[in-house]
Amino acid sequence: MFPAPIHTKGPFAVISYRVAVIIALVLWLIPLLAIALTSVRSLEDISKGNLWGWPSKFLLIENYSAVFTTTPMAIFLLNSILITVPTVIGAIALAAMAGFALAKYKFRGNILLFAMFIAGNFIPFQILMIPVRDLMIGLGMYDSIGGLVAFHIAFQSGFCTLFMRNFIKALPDALIEAARMEGVSEVNIFFRIILPLVRPALAALAVLIFTFVWNDYFWALILAQTDSVRPVTAGLQSLKGMWVASWQLISAGSIIAALLPVSIFFMMQRHFIAGLTLGATKE
């Protein structure tokens, strides 16, 4: 079986593996550790250049509470939730229906339509910046929560449809044909047969899209201009003062912003792994 368990290898391979894991773990955690330490430093420490040393005093409660009392962080977090949750629901709902149609219905242009979904995922989003911005202004949706939600649903639906189409395509056609012969309507086939079978894929996709949209920074800068609309990723930029950058508050805000997607990942971890590995093995 490949890959072979590490304990079946020789002593050199085992020691090299353990050393490589420790090095990779340290390299991975250094930026996160630096941000965590900065979030509890005093501004005086940062001004003196103590960026990597041990903090002279820990201001955990003071810095994290200051993020909410001296900045609009609560509004930014609420905006992110108002943008991300409808986007995840809308994109996955559209993708599930489109994926079902592309996977199980034979019609003229099926392959061409599927190819368009695939091609859309490879267009660099930077070149769409000006057209999308002008479109939102023309529609009167610029600098609004609704505009960001509509754009993200449209932008994420391509990848979601590709993802769902491939999962639904792997389901046996005989199952659907048997339901049709029993007189089950197409709507009930979708809701009562297809959706329960692809539940792990839906959960995995929900975690992925939630993370993508929550962490979006580029479009938040392009399509949002005011604090009442900015999500938390763009809002962190406004925590910088005019003369002095409060890096301790920015670091604390960054950790607060990361808590929700990390928590959702751990809550959905079982479904996420099941969705990603669905169909990878055969009984």
C-alpha cells in the first residue's frame, strides 16, 4: 500500500521525518506566534522595536477590549457575517441545482455549458476589477452589502457548480431512473434523493466558500468604501491611525477575525474530510 507507514522505514528515514515535521511546524507557526505576541504587547514595546522579543508586559484584556471599544470592529464583523452567510447559502443552492442538471440531464449544449463553468474559474479576477466596479455603480449596488453578496454568489457559483456536478455525476443513474419509474417528481428526486446523498460534499463546500468569502480582501477594497459596509478584512486597514499604526490592535483584530472561520472548520471537520474523500475509495 502507498504511502507506506513511516514506522516501517529505517531509523534514518524515521528521524528525518520527525525533524522535517518539527521544522515545517515551526516555520508555519512563526508568523502566527509573532501576531499573537504583538496582540498582547504595549505600544511602547512596539515603538522601541521589540517586535520579536518577550513582551515587557502582557495587555491581553486591554488590547482585545480596545479593539471593540475604540474601533468599529463589531460593525466589521457583523458586515462579514451579513456578506458571508447569504453568499454561502445562495452559491451552494444554485450550484446544487446547476450541478444536478449538468450531471443527470442530457440536453443540447450540456458540455459547452459545463466548459463555460470551468473556463470561468480560470479568469484572473484582477482583470474583472474595472468592469465589475462599473457594473455595480450602474446597478446602484456599489458600496452596499447587497452588492457584495450578489457579486460573491455570482463569482463563487462557477467553482461550486464544478464541484457539485462532479459529485452528483458519480451517483448511479439507476437510482434516479428507479425513482422516476415509481412516479417521483424531479423536484422530489432532487430534494429527497440527491441532496441527502451529497450532504458531505455540501458541508465541505460550505466550509470552503465560507473561508474564501470571509477572507476576501481584494473585492472588499474594490466594492466597499464606507465602514458601514466594509467586512472585517478591509476594516482592519482602518485600525491604523493617522500618525501611529496601532499594530497591537491590528494584530488583536486579525486574531479575532480568524476565530470564526477556524471554529467553523473544527465544527465541520468530520463532514469536511468526508466530503473531500467522498468517492476516493471503493468498498
